[in-house]
Amino acid sequence: MDLGTTIKKLRNQKDMTQEDLAGICGITQTYLSQIENNQREPNLSTLKVISEKLEMPLPIIFYLSMNADDVPEEKRKAFEMVSPSVKSLVNAFFAV
């Protein structure tokens, strides 16, 4: 799971700086940088605030962060088949 990169991508798509997002989330820019670089894992309450400020439901952020390694091996083929379509639908629906 690449949660940090997904958060960074969503932030950039909203034309927000780390300082902007950190400020409205009530966290430091340093902490947000560590999250985006996958150096620290935020707690659930911080993730909820980030998702609210990015106007993206938290389950969608989790889904966009997933890769095939996050899926049990017996389900990877199905995940790889449907993932591009689902991500495309999510992108269209949420204007990512």
C-alpha cells in the first residue's frame, strides 16, 4: 500500500502545497511530508481529517493506495483485471 504517494497525488491535483494541506489539517508540514514519503504512518483520526480536506472519502484513498502486493495471491489476477477500470471510474466520479 502506498498511502503517502496517493495523498501527495491528491494534494497536487488540488493545487495545494504541503503547507496548505498541513495547515488546514492541523498538523505540521514536516509531519505531512513524512506521511507523503511513507516515513510515518498517520493514525486514523489524522487520515480522516486529510481525506475530508482533500474531499475524498477515506475508503477511496485506501483503494487508490492499493497495489497487487496488498491482495492475497489467489485474488491478484482478478484485482489486476478490475483495478484499472475501477480506478478509472473513481477518477471520473471524484475528478481525481
